[in-house]
Amino acid sequence: MACAYLSLLPALLCRPAAAATDESVEEYALKAAFAYKFTSFVTWPKSAAASPSFVFCVLGDGVPIEAFRALEGREVKGRVVRVLPVTASSVGDSGCALLFAAGSKSEAWPSLLAHLAGRGILTVGEDESFVAAGGMIALLPVGNKLRFEVNLRVAQAEGFEVSSQLLGLAQAVY
């Protein structure tokens, strides 16, 4: 099953990203697809909260939330996906398994990510400062493609195991 998902990642990597100024549904649908595929190549820490649902939390308004809602009802690790819009103050207590932080709020990343430390939440952002601030994965437009970077040190410090297959596809690993 993981091989089937892995075969889709190169296709996603080669698909053009939308223009940086156009927060289109297609751009966020692609980012949601990446986030969903990442879950096949990451093992959560044993301390992560177990729930009957796999909760994708989305920090941001409008288009990002709607794009992630397309994932609802799918399964991740035997659990049904739920999508939950969150605020910076509510994300820590929302039962999130994965947080997608939409937008570029680089000044807010350090405090938000420090607040989430030890909670077993995979953090995915879309700002080049996200991994430097302590986020685990950043989705970044490079030319007309979407690439990703992984902060492996942070992920491992939080108890996550990231597949070497995923790391091999990353533009950069820190």
C-alpha cells in the first residue's frame, strides 16, 4: 500500500503550483493532497493522542479549509479523516494529528510551534521560514512546481519517524 502512495508523490512534485498571488482552490487542493500523502510516510509517536478520527487541523481561513475538507471521510492509519478549522490558541487542545498552517505568519511560528511541542502533532506549513522556526514540513513553490522541505531534527525530537522514501523526495532535509 505504501508503494502505491509513494508512486503518486513524484507526480505531485511535477505538477505545476498556482501563482503565488493566486490563492486558488487548485493550489490548496494540491497542498492538501501532499499533506494527506505525507501521512503514509510518517509514524506518529506512541504518546500521540489516539482517537477514532484522524484530525487534520487547518490554521487559516477560506480556501485552505475548503480544500482540506475534500479529505473528509478518507482513511489514515485505519482512522477516518476529519478536518477542523483552528485558531492559534485552540490548536493545542483540538485533538489534531496534523496541523496545516496556511499563510505566512513567520513572526508567530516560534511561539505557536513551542506551544505544540510534545503533543504529537505533525506540523506542515507553506512559508519558507516555517521549518527554520521549528515546523516539521514546509510546502514551497519552486518555479512552477510545489516542493517540500523536512526538518528531520524537530520531527525526531518530537518522536516522529519519517520514512527515508519521503526524505529522498524532499528538496531539503535539516
